[in-house]
Amino acid sequence: MSVEFRLLTADDDLEPDLDLARRAFGPFGEAERERRLASARASVVSGRYLGAFDGSRQVGSARYFDMRQWWHGRSLPMAGVAGVKVAPEERGRGVGRGLMTELLAQIAERGYPLSALYPATTGLYRSVGWELAGGQYQVEVPARSLRSLQPPDRQALPDGPGVRAGAGDGSGAASGAASRAAPVIRRGGPADAARMITLIGELHARGRDCGPVTFDTESFAHSLDDEDIYCYLAADGLLAYQWNRSDEEVLVYGLQAGSAATTRMLWAIVASHGTIARSVRAIAAPADPVSWLVREPDVRLARREMWMLRLVDAPAAIAGRGFPDGTELAVPLALHDGERPSNSGQWLLQVSGGKGELSRSSLPASAAPPLRLGSRGLAALYAGTPLATLRGAGLAADGDLAADAAVDEAFTGTAFMYDYF
């Protein structure tokens, strides 16, 4: 079998690709078919949809989204790979690996330093350099638990601006100054997409978050243009959720805020459905404030969906990432990347003043062996995986063990995402 890999164009019929999606991921209805078609057309127009063809017959496809990903409070361009599929009768013949190899080349040509994906299986993606990096965390809390939140600690926040005792704590009380400072919250929608992306970025930067992503404005506006998704917006926060009436659930896709008052008021909106909803399922950061807001230990982790990361351009990825301000580091690395040879070789990793640099370096013959990493180990380290874990998994070797703690400190962070793609 001779397979050709090429970008899909406006001249290609997308019905075979829809058929591949049904066979790979299961059937879907007419409404979902139209949504998939619209999304596929947008990816084709932007030149980010790759097809695999045996003659004139399409046997596979994959695409990527133009995204930005946040690492310790700084954002970088990131290619979010999605929809990787191969016809069932063609599996096991190298089509999937060929697709990912060619897609990686296309991503590199476009200048992306990073790429991430949610895997249905890990073997294929590991074979071309992606590695497990972080998770999407879903928590579940009984709706009744949100109807009376733990009040603020007045010893820590003595009636300061933006602290409102009555915001969802069941007390109904509020000081005059705090009440006047209560957040203004309004309904949001597609027209607010640009403002919301900016706000999300500000919150990720402030929180020094690792892993979350943002879409381009058009894609984000399209996702908000759904009558079943309810969105609320404040000056320093936002909420998006949906009903799942069949399971008596409210599904919170994102609740982010920059102050205690806004956090409480947004959760109060969710809690207002507690007379109908049995439970609330929320996509949340690993240390989301909701666990500290409920009065009892009712917030439980319901699901963790792991995602994978790859450094496409290692020097650019290090230069664009944020690092802890007080970390000072200079560690020799020996990298090997079979798919991206430009990443391979001897390097010096330096971190200082919250910034990092990866520069070419040669070691004297008498020097100790450098820290050795492949593309998978480098991706996992970048996402905050401790070196002890990487050494135990066979993803890191050699180097100065005494420097491991400093390396771990430089890349510290629990990587997570709110979005699925």
C-alpha cells in the first residue's frame, strides 16, 4: 500500500472524512454532523487539516487548532492536535504514524514551539515524541453543598474591598463598604469572545498557571454561540455552564475569577439551580477554590483525562515559558529527538530572573555526563514531572543528581487544562 499525505483543500469532498469519524469515534446525529462539517471547513481553509490517501480513497486524517498555551504565567503558540483517525481496515499498517510524522512536520513549518493532544491511545503518539504531561480535572459536588458556602475568614480579609459576606454564604449580611464593592455580573455571549480571551489570559498570568489553553477569537465565539450554554461575565471573572437534565446535573465548563467576591457570586449562580439539579460537575483547576468554599468535604475528583505534550522547537519553548523568579540554574543537557533533529545535541539550560534559555554548548572531555533526555522526557519535564519520576520511568539519565532539586524547582507546576479538543 502506498499512502499519500496531503492537506485537504476546498475541492475535497468532506463526506469521506465524516464517514471516517463515524467509524473511528461512533455515530452522531444531524446536528453534530453540521457542527463537524463547519469545524472541518474552517480547518481546511486555514490549511491545518491533513488527509491520508490510498490512491483516491481517503484512509485517514488529522488536524490541529491554532492555540496559545500558558506555562507559569506566560503564553506560547501551541498546535492542538485533534481528530486523528484511521479507517479500521487500514489500522496496523503505519498510516497513523505516517499521519503524525507529517503533521508534526507541518506544525514545525508553521513555527509552533509546542503541540498538545488528548490521546485515545498513547503508543502512537509516544512513537513520535509526545508524552503525558497533565490532565483535565472534573470534580463533582452535590448541588445542595453550594447553596451555603463557608464565609470568608474575617481575620484574613477584614471587610476589605471586594469581600461580601452575603455572596452565597447563606448569611444575607454585608457591610456597607463591601456591599458597594460587590461585583457587577452580566450575561455574556459570542460578542464577548475577545474580552473573555483577554480576561482568561490575565487570570492565567496572575495564577502562574501551567497548561491551560486559549483558542482564537473566531473559534471561541463559535463555541459560545450555543443556546444551551449559559455564560456570565464580570470585570474579573467568567462562568460558562450547561444543563444535563437527564442526569439532573449542571455541567460547569469554566468558572474563573480574580477575587473572592466574584468567585462567590459566580458559584452562587450555579448554586441557584440547586432546587432542580442533584449535582454539579465542573471542569476545574487542581487547586480550585471551590474545595475551600464548601462547608463539608463534598468536592470529589470525578474524572482525570490525561493529555500529552511535545516540544517542537526546544529553544523557543524554553525561551517562551515562564519560570519562578528566584530560580537560578545552569545545567548541561544532551537531547535526542529522532523526529526533530534540530532539537538534538549538547545544550546548556539556563534559568534566571523568571526566564529560560537553551543554548548550544560543548562540554570538556573531563566533564561529568550531562542530563540526558529524549523528546518524551523533555516534554514531561517541561510540564513539571519531577526528575526522580523521569529517571524511574527511563525517560532521564545521567547528569548531576545534586542538581535535580533545582531543575524540579524551575519546572514546578501541576499542568492542567479546562478545554478539550
